[in-house]
Amino acid sequence: MARSLHVRLDDASAAALDVVRANGMTDSGAVRAALREAAARRRARASIREEVRRLASDDADREEMRIVRQQMAELAPRTSD
């Protein structure tokens, strides 16, 4: 179902719209594209946050990472002070 929307753009939003329209899009097309892109970025960030939460609560994974960090520290060149 098509939905009409009226917005009042501030200067920064108008400049952003000009960037999105740079390839010849109409205002409506540019806004639709920008909304889809913003939604995709938000979904990706939410997915990453969920993955981080899942990994942070995985005790076996955290222990493995501790071991890897310890091994990497042992391999790192020593600096003299």
C-alpha cells in the first residue's frame, strides 16, 4: 500500500537529499532509497550487537579467546624499557 509523507527538511537534511539525488533520482525515489539503506544498516548493527552478546555469554568461547591472547602475548617481541 502506497503511503504519502510530507517532511520539512532542515539544511543538513536538504544537503543529504542532494547527495542521494546526485544520480538523477527524484525526491521520492531518493527518500525511499535512503530509508531502505538506513533500515538495512540498522538491521546489520542489531545483528552484530546480538552476535556480540551471544559470544560474550559463551564461557567456552571466552576461555578460548583468553588462551589465544595469552599465546599471542608470549609470541610478541619483548621491549626493553
